[in-house]
Amino acid sequence: MSVEADPAADRATDDADADADEAALLARIETLEDENERLRRELSAARRTRYRRTAIGMAFLGGLALLGAGLLPSLRELLLALGGTGLFGALLTYYLTPERFVAASVGEAVYATLAESLESIAGELELADTTVYVPVDGDPGVRLYLPGQPIDAAGLPDQEDLRDTFVVTPGHRGLSLRPTGNALRREFVEASSAVPKAPGELVAAVCEALVEQFELVDAADPNLEEPGRATVRVTGSAYGPVDRLDHPVASLLATALADATDEAVELEVVTTDDGASIVTCGWKTASAAEN
């Protein structure tokens, strides 16, 4: 005599197994989240400890130098200077230790998402493959303009029109955005004792800032090929390919030049076979304007 299987019982068993699997998965996810948070805290604590150990070491060497100044009169001035420098550096290192560390990969992921969204908007609006950084009055002092047709044919909108995000006038159609390089330009200006006015010197200073101040690239080699044209070879970008729309590296270069020259700067970025990026900025010069 055969016993027929009860479909309802089988379904109940399957549902119970599914619920158990889901509960186990949720418990596993919660455990992994807790472990991830713990590792982040430990990593942050380890970095703070490293900074503070450095501060203690500098303070020890500074104190040792001051002690030596009392024991060695012939080297007193030198040792006093070393001791003061060591103690001052220790103080700064200890109290200026960063409380939060953000990985470059996190910033790159955030920027990549933004760039993809902007590129999708520009594509759906059928805008020209041109990016122009235009100096304007007020804040921000430079706007990124994505035109609907080449600049040579239509020219640039008025400053008032560039205040709007969507530029729709009888003669122009496009997007006017706040460039990512504008905030970086302000920090660059604040950190500089004197911002160069000459385009060649300015580009060299910005390249140095990209490497040393912002640490956005491993290397940035400038070349002012001719009046009204600057080229920079960039390698080791922390935020991925520089040929993306309004990349911070290219945006800072174009924004700084637009602000300094008070001319619209057209930007072009090409990626070479070896992975480097060639950033080219072009703007009108006095001689070109006369012609």
C-alpha cells in the first residue's frame, strides 16, 4: 500500500527551510557588517597611533637636542634650533592627526558615479563633445559649459544665461555646471603665497599642487607649447581615467587657467597606449583676439 505525499506538508517544509536559510543569511550579513565596522575602527586607531608615535619620537629627539645644548656649549645654537623644531613638529603632528581617513577608492567610486550620470544627461540631450570652462562674475568664478553645437559655430552664451543649469536661448542650447575643480582652485589659492599670473608658471604650479598638495596624481608634466595652449601629461590618477567628464585633475587645470586669463578655456583629454592622460587646454590670447 503506497502512501501519497502531502503537497501541503512539503510546501511547509520547504518554507521552513527557506526561512531558516534566510535567517542564517541575515545573521551572517549582520556578523560581517559588525566585523567590517570593527576592522575600520581598528585601522583608524592604528593610523592615529602611528601618527602619535611619530609625535612622541619627534618630541624625544627635540628634548634630547635641548639637553645636548646644555651639555655642549659649542653646539648650543644648532642644538637649540633642532630641539625647538622637533618639539614644534611633535606638537603639530599630535594635535593635527586626522580623525577620519577616506580611501582614494571611495572618492573615485563617488566621482565615477557622478561622471556617468553627467555623461548620460549630456548624451540624452545630444550635446556636442566639447567642454569649455568659462569665467563669470560671482561665485563660482568659472562655469563648465557643455554646448549643443561647436563653439566655433555658435559662440558662448551671455554670463547671465550661464547662471542657469539648462541654457536654452534662441542662439544657444546646453548645460552650465559648477566645475569640480573650482573648490580645488580655492584651496590651491589659499595654500599659495602668491599665485602666478603667467599661464606657463600657473600651469607648473598647479601641476605641483596636483602631486604634492592634493596627491591626486603620481606625476604631472606641463608643457606650454605655444601662446594660448598648454599640455600636461598626467600619470597615476587617484580618481581613475582623466578623460571622464569634469575629472578633478583636468577640471582644476582648466578652471585655474580660465580664472587667471579671464578667457574661456576649451579642454581636451586623450588617453595614451601606456595609460597616461594628455590634458590640453586652449584659450584665446591677445594676438589671437586681434586677428
